[in-house]
Amino acid sequence: MSPKMSSVVAVVVAAGASMSSSAAVVASWSITTAFPTGTGQVPTGQNYSVGAADAGEQTAGSELRSFHTLAAATYTSPSGNGSQYAFSSNNWSIGDYYEARASTSNYQNISVSWDQARSSTGPSSFELIFSVDGGASWSTGINYTVLQSGGGGSPATWSSSTYSALYTSSQALAGAENANQLLIRFRALVAGAATGSNRIDNVVVSGDLVPAPGALALLGVAGLVGSRRRR
């Protein structure tokens, strides 16, 4: 094999390996910082944000936040599902939500996974909806039930040291590829008691990097080179 052909094949092999790799983490939130505590310091109000994703390829401009109709909503950071903290809030009304925002530009085959739990009086019925046009229109991903954590009748209890797969859900988001801004809402379909809480953790948006045009061209060259060598 000539030196020139060897270099072409080497580049093509590298490109092919990149294209066949597993899905990348676009943005993920594991709630790495405790919320303020103490008298007069606990966050309350209609909105609260934990800020940008703490891992992933597209953390710039990302955010995980909550919206509540009632200004009495309180935000805390109890134990997560196998992680130190979770994003928890109470005073849930129908239509309240957690929302993850991230860019999926240059990514395809988008999916999201998350852990979610509730108290005995927290809302149990949710839907996942998403938008790629700034919230002008929404697509429904899935309706789901949130399991109780701790207390009588619950299948398990969230712990910072032990992960339970019972509380993890995932969903493919067809149509969410290559979006400048993807909005994902975990939206309550029922209300909870005033003190009833719901918490979310380990929100992960994943996708496959779209191959660069040059990589596709190189694969074409590799096919042509291989064809010629077989003749």
C-alpha cells in the first residue's frame, strides 16, 4: 500500500470510529450544589433555577428551572437518586413544571433520561412535552407516573449513596435534532397538597453527533479505494 493510500485509510478509519461511537451527553444536570437553607434563606416564589448543565458538550446557554403558579412554592435540595442532591419543590398546581433547556445543534437521535420522585402527597401524574421553537408549539413525548420515595407504600427511598433504577425514565424525542434551543418540560397533570413535594435529578439530554461533510466524503473515498484494489 502506498504512503498516500495509507494516510487516506487512516483518516477514514478515524472518521468511521467517530461516527460509530455511542451517543454523546449533550447536557446533563446532577444538582451539584445545595440550595440555600436557614431562616429567611430558603428559596420561594414562582420560579427557581439551578442554572447551566454541570456536564455535556452543549452546556453554554443551558438551564434547568422550575415554574409554579403559586408564589408560596418552596425549593429545597434533598438527597438525589444516588447523587448528593436533587431539585425539589412543593405547592404543585396543574400545569406546573420542571424545564430543561439546551442546544442540540449538530446532534441527531435526541433522547432524554431523568430520575423523578414524590412525597406521599406530591403530584403523581406528569407528561413530558418538548419544543424546538421557543415554546410557540409543543410536542408530547410521554405521559408517566411518578413513584413515591420513602414512607408507607413506596417501593424505595432516595439516597445519596444508593441508586434505584425504579425511578429512572427515558424518552426519545423525534424532531428535537439540530435545534438551536430545545425546551423539555416535565409537567404536572394533577395538583399536590401544599406541602406535597416532587423532585427531579440526573436529567440527561443525549444525542449522536452529526458527521461532518468531510467525514462522509472520506468514507466515499475509502469505498472507491477499496473497490479499485479488489479489481
